[in-house]
Amino acid sequence: MAKKILMLLLVCLLLLNTGCWDKQDIEERALVLGIAFDKPPEEELARQRENASEPEHFSPRYSITYIHPLASTVVGKGAGEDTFSSMTITTRSPKEAEREMNTRIDLQLFFGHTDLILFGEDVLKNEEYMKEMMDYLHRNQNINWDAKVAVVQGRAKDVFEMKPTGANLLVPYVVGIMENRRVSSKVSHVTLTQMLTELGQRGTVVLPKINLGKDEVKVEGAAIIQNFKFRGYFTGQEARSLMFLKGTLQGGGIVTKYEDTLISYTIVNSKLEKKLKTTEDGLQMIFKLRTEGQLDEGTYNLDLMDDKLIKTMEKSVAEEITKDAMETIKKLQREYKADVIRVGSYIQKFHPKIWKQVEKDWEEVFSSMDIQVQTDARIRRVGVVE
């Protein structure tokens, strides 16, 4: 009986201790909050090649920067000092950069808290590099799949070397701006999961664009990646239209002209409906945009209790949204031939017979397709009036 009880206790101890088999203290980890991918500059490559032991085999393709908080900030010390440390590795592959980092620091890289992944413009111009980076990120099972992704106009590394005015925590500062999409319709965010899904299904994705200033960043506009290659940028206004046409707009504002003054219309909510028609000239797609909002300024001395006046203002807002959306659609059709507004997905889902007829030549069909926008803008609140 005593042996049975002893065996039972041993089994229980084994079960209870299994939860700690991979335990690692936080002090032993470098919590990577941000990763920046760049193409190494030629002058830096030349300098490193001179010092290489085997310069004929020195052929790095990436410059990868990791940023992680310093231990002093974790315990609340170090006020007035740098709160983050960044280190750049010039390497042949992203995985090799990880291994190289482990030869330079006494901590193990941990990507579970990574919130920001940035790509420099130059490294995205190479299709092969783009596919390698996507493969590396997809295979990294320890990375945070909700990390925000963006393209930097210039070098991504420079964002991590910036010291923003009034903000000690760099990565939360940048991520915080990207999450202002409910306040500004020119700001958007895309997660790592969304980027990998879009690229895996269509090979095309639109990512937020970061403009770097002296001591601040500006998140506005977007970059289009088509067939795993950087193609160009959209302005902030065009990025807003893209969100309208994709049904992902969550807020923001529109300034439009009414008679001799400008009125500010704040978007409270928006909805999107699509409708496909078959005409004598071919397929016609209609985007029906519906938005509700309020007036915030530019209404001084106007009688906002006048229904006729409100209707006229609603028409002005609707025309502004329609004009911007049509210009963005023309850019997609003529310049990029890229269906990022998911016309093909809609036809495939709701009109499968038609999709089978156009699937093989979809890029050409989309670029010449008749696409129309109809906007219904409503003003629900007018603010304080006399």
C-alpha cells in the first residue's frame, strides 16, 4: 500500500513540474519591440568588406535593426537617459541576423512582444528579398502576429534612431499614431497577420506609409506592394478613399467647400455595398458608400435648422467623397492594374459563373472595367447653434 501511495505522489510531482520545463527568466531575454528591414547602403558595405576576413565571400543583402528596452527602464530607473537600445546587423538572411545578434549580446531575442515591423523603401524593390522576408516572418512561430506593419519612405532604421519630442517610449509612440484611425481617416494600420494573408492570397497588399521628420514621424498615406514588389505610394486622401472602397474606414474627417467657406464633416460611421451589373459594354461594378457624420466648424452665421441647407451640405460632402474615390479607382486601374479594392473577390463569391469567364484575364478585365461610385452622406448632428 505504501509503495502505491509513493508511486502516486511521484506521478503527481512529474505532472506538476512539467509546466516549467521551458522556463526562462525575463532578465535573460531581450524583448524585441521593433524590427526594421533595410537594404544595406553601398558605403557601409564597402567599409565592412575592407575589414572582412574573406572579402570575396562577403555578400550581405539585408540590414536588420532590432530595438529593445533597456533593463533600467523596466525597473523604473534611468530617467533622462536612453530608454531603448537598437542594434543593426548586416547579413545575408533574416535568420542569420538573429544568430549574429546572439554573438553580440548576452540575452536571447524574444519576439512575443514585438509591436512594430518596418520596411525601408529600397529593400521592398527586390521581389526575391520581399519573398524571403515574408517567409522568415511566416515561419517565426514566436513572433506577435498582431504587430503593426508599415513602409518607411527612406530607411526604416532611421525611425528607431529618432528621439521624438515629448515621448520616451519610441515604439508605443509610433504604434499609438497608427491606431488613431478613428480620429484621422488618413491613418490606417495593418497587422502582420493581415499582411501575410493578403500577400499569400493575392500577392498584393497596401501598407501604411511613415514619413520621417527631424524629431517626429507622420503616418499618412500608403504604399502598394504588388506581386511581392514595391510599386508606389498613395497620398493620405487616396488612402482614405481606399478605406472607403474596402469598407474599413472607422472615422476621421472631410473638409469640403460650401459656397465661400469650408465646412468640416466628421465621419461617425460608414457602410459599403457593392453591386455588379452586366451591360452591353461589359461588366459594371457600383460601389455604394453610405456615411453619417456631424459638422464641427465652418458653420458660423448659417441657419443649421434649415433642412434645405443641410441637404445642400450633404450633397457637397457626397460629391467630395465620390470625386476622391473615382480618382483613386482610376489610379488603381491605369497606373497599377491592382485590384486592392476586392472587386474580384466579390465577383468570385457572389457571381462564380462570371468569375470563371474572367478569372484568367482578371488584371486586364479590372483595368478596363466600368466602376462607378454612388455616395449618400448624411449630417446627423450640427453642433451648438443659437
